[in-house]
Amino acid sequence: MIGRKNWLFSNTPKGAQASAILYSIVETAKENKLNILEYLQHLYETLPNINRNDKEELAKLYPWSKNLPLHCYLPTKEDNTSKE
């Protein structure tokens, strides 16, 4: 468990829950080969401007969505070899 020791110092259950959610988002983004900083920035800029009750809009922001901007992805080996 990633946050076990960190959650020990959460002041409230809601604080621990917020930490768990953030850890989950970050780890899922890593598994989907996303640039964590770029992906989180995209989420923070996009979420306030959409209807969060619209499941289709939210699905566009999932870490495995094909609708994410290219800058949210980590460079691949193919990207590096094409520049040489």
C-alpha cells in the first residue's frame, strides 16, 4: 500500500480519503504512461469547466482516455528516434 505510512499522519478521515484519491489518480496515470504533472494540470484546468454529472465528459478525462491532449503523455522511444 503506497500511502499507508502517510495516512497515519492525516488529521481527519476526509484528509486521508483525499490523499488516497490523489495517490490513486497518480498511480493510474503512471500505469497509462502519462506525464503526471501535465495530466494533473490538465485535470485542474478542465474539471472546473465541465458538468461533472455528465459521465461522457468525465470519461474524456480518464487516464486511459484517447481524448487526452498529447502533452499529457510521456515521450516514447519512437518519439526520440524520429528526432535523430
